[in-house]
Amino acid sequence: MILWLWLCWGFPTSAGQPDSELMARYLEEQLLADYSIMEQVARRVPRQAKFLQRLETRPRMSEFNVRSTIISRYAFTTVSCTMVNSGSEAREGVFEMQIPAAAFISNFTMSIGNKTYYGEVTGKEKKNSSDDKERQKKPPSPTDGRENGYETFKASVFIPRKMQARFLLHYEELLQRRLGKYEYTVSIRPQQLVGRLRVEVNILENSGIVSLEVPPLRNSKQKGNGKAEGDVSPPPSTVVGHTKTLAKITFNPSVVEQTRIARNGILGDFIIRYDVNRELSVGDVQILNGYFVHYFAPTDLPPLPKNVVFVLDSSASMVGTKLKQTKEALFTILQDLRPEDHFNIIGFSNRIKVWQQDRLVQVTPNNIRDAKKYIHNMSPTGGTNINEALQTGAKLLNDYIAQNDIDARSVSLIIFLTDGRPTVGETQSSKILSNTKDAIRDKFCLFTIGIGNDVDHKLLERMALENCGMTRHFQEDEDAASHLKGFYDEIGTPLLSDIRVDYPEEDVEQVTQNFFPNYFNGSEIIIAGKLINRTSDKLHVEVTASNSKKYILLKTDVAVDLPSRNDIRGVPGLEDGKGDKNYIERAWSYLTIKELLNSRLKSDDSQEKDYLMEKAKSMALAYNFVTPFTILKMREAGLHSEPPQEEFISPSTDGIGEKLQSLQGHKAPPGLSRQQDKQRIKISKTSADGDPHFVIDFPSSKFSVCFNIDGEPGDILRLVSDHKESGVTVNGQLIGAPAPPNGHKKQRTYFSTITILSNKPERSYLEITPRRIILDDGERLVLSCGRSAVVRSRSLEVSISANSNITVTIQNTISFVILIHRYKKPAPYQRNHLGFYISNSKGLSSDSHGLLGQFLNHEVKLLQESLNTSHQQVGQNQTEALKANSTNTLKVKGRLVPVVWKQRRIYNGQQEVECWFAKNNADKLIDGNYKDYLASHPFDTGTSFGVINSL
């Protein structure tokens, strides 16, 4: 016997149930008194109660249970439902479950009396009118929004008298990050009160869980921008518990509590929102059994400037609430534009009305005011000329980009909104698509929004897909203003453009999309693939992108933990798991199938469409996913088969949570030395490092001079000062530590922060600590010292070798290297600190100053002081003979400086330097007193040294 299941798209109708509180009390009394299903079935129902007659007309749902495990954003969900027919004849039982449109059903089983039926995923047969059929049954799409992004799974069976039916539904989805949060939603709409209702969600995120929240239940009309309004407390009976990496959320309302929420059994959406810890690096790369998934969502980046054209439908069908709410949303959106943004507005019906002809205007208070007036005066009239509206918007942006020499790292986009289908001008969808793609020419992205039921969803979806955008749709009776604002918030803050993620071709295969035109704040880029060489102990990752005036290169080697199949016993939610599903492999298959579906949707070539369909179908069958090209058939199991159990079919979680290994960034595998990350830098010896010890190299004299500065913790020393000429200043701030035992010093001091300022050709500064780098050239960028990266702007380049050093190059003529000294287990007298080295000083002027800078363009002479105090200049070949003499003297700018011979170690102790040492805080060696080199704050560029002028 074969039963068929139909997937029905859309929202279920609500069935009201009067006297629900009385029924609730009755159900609770009966169900709590005895939970034996068969005894409940046999129990006679009182005839005098009118509502109990209604209860006889359909089976009663005695149990509704949802269990989910989310592992690194990938969610496995199992829904269990039991229905009891206590009537005297067979009744139809209908199991309905709204699931996210982006989810794939992976299994379905049902038991009716003593018969069990299991789902089998098979391929759909190709039909001649396949395109028409697909139009009627639109497949789930990753571009569907939260507003209508749900489909209804429906199974209808007849349940014999005095018997029960049980349903088990499994589906999987990869959570998308929006507005800085992942949102997992469970639809709780049993359409009647349930004796036992429970939702349990377990989250495992090795990056660390942050911002976990469970807002109130949401009904369909509230689906919007994801922002809670009013009461933000969790639903009643919700219990939330979590550690750093694990979370468990349960929702278990009694029948009375269900009644207080909704009298018709339609409780709404149970929502969980959370985020994970992250930093600017190559992201979170996880590897398991030959597959990898890569999550990239950097933070602390300055926003890119936007060039945006709003194209708004003002046809007659927009009359009333739709146009009013659109205007309200645009008023708020305009207020959120930034001063560096440029914009224009187009209203269209059968005529095209452009606010500012042939240009985009900068965001100013006056322009925003005038734009609001223009929007306020828009009136609904005429038909819908979608083609000409988009052509006009594309021409505006193309001309503006061409005529104004727009920075390639700004982001240009069109936001298009309509509530109908094309009725004026070009009305053929294929022609509109072709015209739009030809007009945009991959120069910017198109984002589409549809309102109501008359929209051509497929047209809007394909226009967005073909032009690197996204689409959203919401119903007429929903809050359009909040939807519009929520969608704009998702795309209103671009942080990076032209993002490319690369892995060695010889190490990976079948990698999903790895180039992305834009990265928006609060979103996430996800790439997955297969490893070719499973014996390799690392995977090299490089991310390149643009951020405003800067070019960014991030790179690292991710360790591959080969032998691990970690024990997962004790991980919440997985105690009874029997499955062996590699969640990373399934995330890869999920992404791959979604991309194949999108590629097919964009293709106009019938052979290519067939190839993509067969490829998607083959992978869906391999992973048991129900897709537009596969179908779920029900087959009867053997006569003696066991009914479906409530056990949760869990994924394989080798190495998850505290027992899951998430390979983030630069984590070296066992046996690999960290020293291979440390680059030995061959640069000038001129430096300030350690306690701090200063070394000045004089190559022409073939010797070096050194000295110490015994400053106080908190002192800021001016190391290089050439602000007036080259525009460069370098300051170093001291941190204190106790002196080692039996030492001659009372305390030690080290450089905790190095600040580099440059004001030519434009102002920028760097603040460097042992853990992070802040680059600000009008836009703030935060980088981790623990991740290799390269950032280039017009006049500055910062290159980071992870946990080793930072090289700063200014205008290609000045280079500084900052060494990172970090201790795993520091002694009491040790502190994480920095060392400063001058690599190239050609761009510094002869007037540069500072504790190091004053010697860059001057030479010193080595003298020997005789007993009669006469002075004799020493030749270079006599230097060796003078090393043992304790009365040697340097001549510096006419000053005589007594020195002694010493040895110093630099470059993390890797090289020994012999030098002439000047005592007493470099007295007479430096101009003035060392206190003259104290800066008032880290960004002080002052160049006056009071004592110098008197010398």
C-alpha cells in the first residue's frame, strides 16, 4: 500500500473553539488522572456538554512534542504528534506543521493503530509542463523572508474508532544570521488544546553563545523585522539554561496555560535568537570527517558609503494602507542614511517620476527634508510599469558612478518595491529580466520587495538572484512599515565589498559559492566543501575584501584534527541519539542543493536547467532531502514492525561543544611547533625593546650605541617625531612590573602600546597592543594580533603575522616593525609587551627627532679619553682594541658622552648586538633630558624640547 503526502504552501486557517476554558479543565483533569492512552480512549465522554460533542467530531491531540538540536548553526528538528480517536466510528486526523521555507524535510513516519508507514524520498518524474507545475507549487527558496517564509506540511489519515495515530516529522535547516542574530522558530499551531505539549531546543556553539533571548510567542501578523515590542519576556513555562557553549531551552505549558495564550490552540511561533562570539579574522572554520564549513562574519568594521536608489510603486493598487505604511517606513529609512551616502527616489505607475533628475544627492538635512516632502506628496494612480522603472533606476546609478569617479569600494544598490504585476509597457517577465540584467551589468545589486498576493513572486525572486540581491515578501494585512524598515536594516550597513574566500585547489573540491559582492553588518557568509587530502594536518585559508579606502587580506592555517571521533555522551539532547549524521557534511549538501536550485532558477538554457535539476535531485536522494525535484512517498512497513518511537534521531557530533572541536582561526595541531609562525625579521638594529632597551645602529661607523630609559609606568615616550615634515609620529606607552629577585632595579617597564600617527597625505593613526590593532583613517578598523592579515589604504599598509609581528609601511618609504611578546605563563616580573624596530627610514626627514628619530640622520664619533684629558679620534679599525677600555667616549653633536662596552639581545633574543652603552638615562647622548620626551597623551605630536633650545 502506498500513501501520498502533499506539501501545501501558505498559512493554515484558524478553527475557533468556543468554551475552550471549560474544555481545558476537562482535558487536564482527564489527562492528568490517567495518561494511559487506551484508558483515555475507552473513557465515556459526558453527553450533556455541548463542546464534548464537538470533541467527538475529530480526533483529539494528546501529545505534541518538538525536539531540536542546533550544532554550529545547523538545526535538526523532530516533531512528534499523537492523535486519539475516542469516537464510535473512524475519523479523519489531520497533522499540520508549518516549517521554514528554507528547511528540507528529511524523514516522516506514521503509525495508525497497529500499522506503520515510513516515508521514502524518491525522484519526481519529469513532465512536459514542469515549469507550469513549479509555478503552482513554488519550491522552498532561501530568499524567502520571515514574512512568508513558511510552508505547511500536511498529512491526512483516517483513524479507526478507539485507536490512535502517531506522526514523526524530521526536517533540517541552516540558520541564517540577520540583524546580528540567528533565529530559530518552531510553529506551535495544533489548532486545539493539547494534553502534553513540549518544545525542547539544545544549542551547541563552540565559539561561545552570546545574546541568547526567547521573546514572547509571535503570531503570523507579527512576523516582521524580528524586533520585539512591548513585553519581551519569554512565554510562560519557558526554562532557559546555558553555559559558555551549550544552551537548553524548554517550553512546556499546561492545558490551562495554553488556554490563557490562545483559546483556539493556535499559540504562535516559539522563537529563539542568539549569536556567537566572533572577531575580525578568517572566521570560524570547522572540519569533520573530510568536510569543512566556514562561517565569516567580521565585526568592528566601519560602514562603506552607499549609493542607493529607491524605486517605489505608486500605482492605483497601492492606495490606502500599503502606500501609507511605505511612506512611514521611508521616512525612517531616510533618517538612517549616513552623511557619506548618496540617494535618489523614483515613484512609478504608468509614468516614471524621478525626484532629482539625472543625479544622486548627498545626505544632508535639507536633502532629507525635501525627500520626505516628495514622498509625502506621492499619490496612487495608474498602472504598473516595472520595466521602465528599473531601467530608469539603473541608468541613474550607472551615470552617477561613471560621471563622479565613485570609489570602487562604495556600495551601489537599488531597492525596488511593488504590490502587483507588470501591466504597462513591457509585461513579459523574461524580457523584463533580460532588460534589467543588461541595464545593471553586474555593477550593483538589486533588492526586491513584494506586498500582497498579486505580486509576481518568481519575477521578483529571479530579478534579485540574477543581480546579487535578496527578495522579501509580506502580506497586505501585515505591518508593512516594520517589514520595510527591518529589511533595510539588513542591507543598510555594508561593511565589505568584493569578498573572496580561497583554499588551495589541491586540498579542496566541490566548494560552494566563494565570491560575494557585499557583506552587510549583522549577516554572515557561509562556505562549505570537501577535503581532497584527508591526511593533511592543516587547511590554508585566505580571505580578501575591500573596506572603504582599505584593501584587506586575511590568512591562516586551520588545523585538521584527524583521529578524533570524540565521545559525545553527556551532551544535552543527545543522550539517546542513534544516528550518524555528520552535521558539517549535511550543511555542505544543504548549501550545494540550494545553490543548484538558484542556478537553475536563473538559467534560460533548457539543457543547463535539466543538468542542474538532475544534479540537485541526485544529491537530494543521497541525503534524503525533500526538494522541488524529489517527493516523499509513504510505504507500509512489515506486518510485525514496531510503531515509530519518540526517540530523537540525532546527528553525529564528533568533537562538539566542550566535547566538540571547533577549529577557529590559528589553532595548531598537536606536534606542530608554534615557532614556525614566528618570522625572523632581518631589519635595522635601531629599536626600543624589552625593559626598554634602546639600540641605535650607525652602519657607516660600524658600531652601535645603546641606552636604557628608566621611566615610570604610564609614561608615554616619543620615539620618532617628524610631524612637520613627513607627518609621522611614533609614541610608546610604558607598563610596570616588579623587578626580578636580587636585581638592582626597583621595577621594570615595558611598552604596552605603540601609537603611530601619519597626517600625509591624509590623517590616520594606529594603536597597537599585544592583542589587537586599531586602524583609524576616518573609519575605525579593529584587527586581532592573533590572526594573519594585510590591510592596505591609500598611503598605509599594515601586515600582521599572527602572534609574531606587525609591519607598518607608510608611503612605501617608511617602515616600522613591532614585535609581539606574549607569555603563556608569565613570571611576576614579566608582562606582555611590544618591541619597536625601524626597518626603513628613508622617508623621514633630516629634522626628525625623538629618542630614536634624532639619530637617524646623524653620525657619532668614538674617542679615547687619555689621562691628560686630551682627545684623540679613534679610527674604525681601532674599535676592537678599545672595547676593554672603560674610559671610552662618544662625541655627539659636540657633546662628550662616556660609554662602556656591552652586549644586548634583540629580535626576541635571537640575535646578539654589541654596543657602546650610555649610562644615566642616556645623559648627554640624547638632546636634553629624557623627561623632555614625555608625551601628554598617546596621540601627542608635539615637537618642542624645552632644554634643546638652550643647548
